[in-house]
Amino acid sequence: MKIYYKYIDLWRSIFEKSVKRVVWQGEWLDNSFCAVCQHCCGPQDEEEPFPMALLPSQLHPGLEDDFYLLDPETACLDRRGCKALSTNGCRLPRASRPFACGLFPLVLANGCLYLYSICPATLYIPLTEWIGVAEQAGEWLSCLPATDLRRISLDISAETLADRYIFLHIRLF
Ligand code: SF4
Ligand code: SF4
């Protein structure tokens, strides 16, 4: 997994001395690594786009001005990055962003919560702390209507999950 070690070396050089904190803020994850890292919103290394489902309440005319779209209800991140990224970070209000943006590196996939293993916050924050944060996120997610929850849950293959994600043993459906 060459890409994994590439990022471990990068994160070591950037984050060794920085503040390391993740806090669940009721509806989104406050992650002290993101402002410096910004990897999620920029151009991706992967060939395959990362899907970011939108709820019906987030759809509006001109959606294609905010996001690259996989389909009319699914934004995506790919080698071009995200259209909503500005020089001052994300230009969208939090309510307009895909749910995935407020959760990452927690990822809802196949009805369960996972942790994306390459994120620097995953590497530096102990798993015991992550499980506490994920439980809070899971409680909040479980209050969403079942159709919304299923809509924002990604379909990720068992092979990719094994390669890039840490299973947190929190099942939502
Ligand atoms: S990879 Fe992790 S730290 Fe970097 S922007 Fe994404 S969530 Fe934030
Ligand atoms: S919508 Fe905003 S937070 Fe989400 S990937 Fe795009 S720029 Fe980043």
C-alpha cells in the first residue's frame, strides 16, 4: 500500500508538533488537522471519484456550479478537487455541504461507521478516542429519517474497506 506510506511520511513532517484534537460538535466533526491538511477538498490521487450524496433538501438549480456531479443527486471529489473550495476554504454554508464533509474521516458505508485510515487525524488520535467520537456521531445520524440515512451511506466494496478503512463496530442499519 504505497500510497499509505507516502502519506504517513507527509503527515509526520507536517503534524508532529501541531495541536491534535477531534470533537463532535453536535452535527459535525471539528477536526484540528483539516485547516492545515485540506486534502479532502483538493485534487485527489485516486482514479475513482469519491461520491458525496446530497439529500433532496440540498438539491437546487445550479447545483453543478457548486459541485462536480456523479449524478443529479450525488456530488463527488476527484482529480479536479471540489468546485466549492475557495481560497478561504469551503465557500458553502455547512447545511449545503454533503454529509460526508461534516463526518470525514468518519465514513458511513454499507450502514456502518468506518474511519479512513490515511487521514492524519486517524493516525494521531487514539482509536479509543475515535470510538467515543464515532458513538456521538452515530447517535446523531441514527436520528435522521431512515431514507436519508440510506441515501448518505456509501456503497464501498469489501476489498476497499479492508485496504483503506478501519471498522468501528457501529452499525446504523
Ligand atoms: S484528510 Fe483528514 S485532516 Fe485532512 S482534510 Fe480530510 S478529514 Fe481533514
Ligand atoms: S463541499 Fe466544501 S467541505 Fe465538502 S469537499 Fe467541497 S469544499 Fe470541501
